[in-house]
Amino acid sequence: MFIRVYPWFHKMKTYTKKAREVEHRWYCIDADGVVLGRLAAKVAWFLQGKHKPTWTPHIEDGDIVVVVNSKKVKVTGRKKEQKTYFRYSGYPGGAKFTTLEEMLEKKPNEVIRHAVRGMVPHTKLGRRMMRKLKVYSGPDHPHEAQNPEVFTL
């Protein structure tokens, strides 16, 4: 008598991490001389947790990222003069345009925050990921007690 064994009888189990099992690590990235897009892509990668083997798309598995020297970030080409940021006050004629050069002088932290925001999911989960991004314009940050790992690009 021949017994046929089908492969779907022997299913493999896939481990899925639960939200309560997540451990967040701290990373510190120096933005001095780093191209803005490459920096934002790597920061978004860490915030989403895609560098971990247990990455799950519906769980906030990412780590906490501290970016220092945001005013020394580099851009290529003529982006400093040509790239513009748009805001709207809500009133007629309330459109405001700001160049990248002006933003780097006034709000260098928002330049990196804006670039990273475009690379994480635009959902509730993405908004929670953005809370784990700490950006500082100088070389110092108040998170030394957490012993962040220094990550170089």
C-alpha cells in the first residue's frame, strides 16, 4: 500500500514578533558632509526596523535615531537654489515658498525631518516612527545616557 505525503501537510512555522517583544536600540548618525538623500534613506531604514531579521510591516520594530550636525548636510547639483519647500496658511494668497538654502540657515533640523518623512509610511505607524527621530543642528545631543551606537555613512 502506497501512502502519498503532500508537502502542505508539513507546514513550516514563521515567527512573527509581537509588539511587546520589541527592543529599541539607539543609533547616532553624524550628518557632516553626508548627502541629504542618502542620509534620509538610511535613517528611514533604521526607523522602520528593516535592518532587523524580524522586520514586520505592521509592527513598530524600528530603532531610535539621533542625527547630529544637521546644518552641515550636503546636497548635490544646484538644489540649494532650486529646491523649494511649500507651506500654505489656509488663507487666499497664503502660499509660502522657501528655498533649501534659507531652510538650512533657519531650520536645518526640518530639512532632514522633511526628507525622512517622505521615506517612511504615510500612516499612523509612520507618524509613530517619526517620533523616534531626534535631529540636532550641532555636534552635541542630550541622549548620551542612552549610549547610542555611532553609525557612520
